[in-house]
Amino acid sequence: MFEALNATSATRDIPAGWRPASNWDGSEGEITSAPRTAALTDFSEILLEHGHDPDLVEVVGNVRTSRWQSFSGEWLTAYRFTVRARQSAEASHDLPALLAAARRKPRAQLAAPATERATVVVLADLQIGKTGSRGGTPELIERLAVRRAQVDATLKKRKPSQTVLVDAGDLFEGFESGAGPAATAFSNDLSLTQQMDLAGTTIYDFADTLARHAPAQVMAVPSNHTAWRAGKQTLGKPADDLGLYVHRQAQRLAAAAGLRAQWNLPADWDESLVLDVLGTGLGVTHGHQYGPGGAAAFWAKQTHGGQVLAHADLMVTGHYHHLRIEPTGRNPYSGRSKWWLQAPTLDAGSDWFRHRSGDDSDPGMLVFDITPDGLDLGSLTIL
């Protein structure tokens, strides 16, 4: 056993700052021993003296000593050292100790905001020329003007290094959507040529807004309302989509005006498109290719079949007129989750669909950022 002095002698002889003491927070602490007349190399007895089991608590770091001669002439030594809970099976399940240790751990510095950032603005289901419960063309023009001003303010705040304008389809209403003439033919306030004219102006204005803040990429895909159709029958190939024709005209005007914008359209026989944005595959398809709730399975089959969307980390869709954001699948190379983002509608309200289903949704515009780390979930906004 250790040789400890009696309390009266110890109090009289101990130098200032070396009185016996200990502290313990459940995981770590410090002990200053009572003076000893014999040198120690094993501190188990001191641990026991202070109520610690040497099998569960260990001495760590340097041991400090203080040595002096007592009034009686004996040489005395006191020890001061740090102790901590051993990483044993018992200690690992000591929740208070683990929580205390976690609170003391130095926190890693938060990563600085990415200097490269692409802001993506999604136009979905404008269906220009349509009239409905939210009005017709005058109300849509006002709604788009408000959204464009909001986009401008958002870009001023975010200061992206590049921008992306996504047309997720159904840019204008047309007269033969594939759902039958009753769905569209008697509820339009613009002719087909007027619809296409306003659609081209809208695309140009939004591209111009984005390009004023950072170089812009424009993405567009074919859809059911803008398809070249005869009733439910689609004519020609996907590239013959009238919405894509409108984009090609806007592209010519933008090039002539020196706009910092580039257009990206699918290959002639494809209905989907993927663009590399800061290392993330941004995919777009309209959504009329699958039934309600079928996006994840559709995307999975695209990957399995080596189709265009096999290269996408994010898939943006429209068609279903309501917001939905869902993780689905994982990129086996980057390890990142894949995300499906169904954009809300910007149209005048689908009363035909409301009558059939009893469902409706508010108009909105999806905006989000992509960084070199992928989708910035915190940036998701509905304007």
C-alpha cells in the first residue's frame, strides 16, 4: 500500500498549489496526489484513493512531480497527472462519458462557401395561351414578370458563377395535347402562332435575365402540349417538337444580340437531355413518358438501358403540375444520392384536371444551386 502522511503533517508541509485534489467529468479529469515518501512508477493506488478503478481509468500524458523536504527532514514527492476513461467495452457504453467527451472535441471548421456555384431556374408547364381558374394570358404575363424580378433579386444575392435555365416542357398550350380535344381546344385565348410568339419572347427574357448575372446555359426538352400532333397521334420525331422550334428561334436572336447564353437541346430522336454542371449530371425530361408516381422506375430503367438519363445525378421533370423532391438511387462513382425534382406549374390552373381528380396546386418556380459537391439542398427555393 502507498505511504501517505497524516493529514496534519501533510497540510503543514505541502507547498502552495500542490494540495491533494481531483476533478472528473465522467470521461476525463486531473489528480494531484497526497505526498509520498517513496517514488512511484505505478499510479494504480492513487487512482483507487480517488475512487477510480484502474481497469476503467488510465493515466495519460506527462506526469508532473513536486519534491520537497518536510520539517521532519523526510523527502516527499507529490504527483499531478491527467486521467481519462479507458476505451474498453464497458467505457464505450457509458453514455454520459461519451457525451461529455463529444462536447470537448474540437469542432472542424465549417467549409467555406463554394466559389463555383450554378443557379438553376426551372420553367415548367407555362402552357401559354391557356385560360383557366387563374385567368388567361394577361394574368400569366403578369405572373411571369413578377417571377422574373424575383429571379433577378435571387441571382443578385447568390452571385453564381454560372446559371442554367431549364424548360421542363409544355411551354405553350397548343390545341392537341394528347388528352383529347376537350382538354384544350375550347379554353385558349391565343392562336397557335401567338402562343409560340409569346413563348419565344418569354424564353429570351428569362435567358437575358440569367445571362446578365453569369454565363447561362439553356436546356429544353419536347413535351406533350408542344408536340407536333394530330389528336393523340404524335407526328415526326422528337426534334420536331414545336417548343424546341421556339427555342431554336430564341437561340438565333440571342446569338445576334450577343447574349451570354448557350442552348442545349436533345438529339433528334431523344426526349431527354443531360448537361454537366460543375461535375453534376443535370438531367431533364418532361414526364409524360410515365404514369403518376412512376418517375423513379422510369429513371432506373433509363440507367439500366444505357439511355440519356443514365448519366444524370439530378432529374428535373414537369407535367404533373405540383412540387415533389425525392432522393432515389445513388451514383456508384461519386457516392452521392441522386435526386428527382418535379417542378411546380406556372400555368393558369388545370380546371379540366381539377374536375377529373379533385386536385389542384399553386403556381411556382423551382430554383436551386449546384456546387462542385453536387445539389445544394439548402438552396432549394420556390418563387
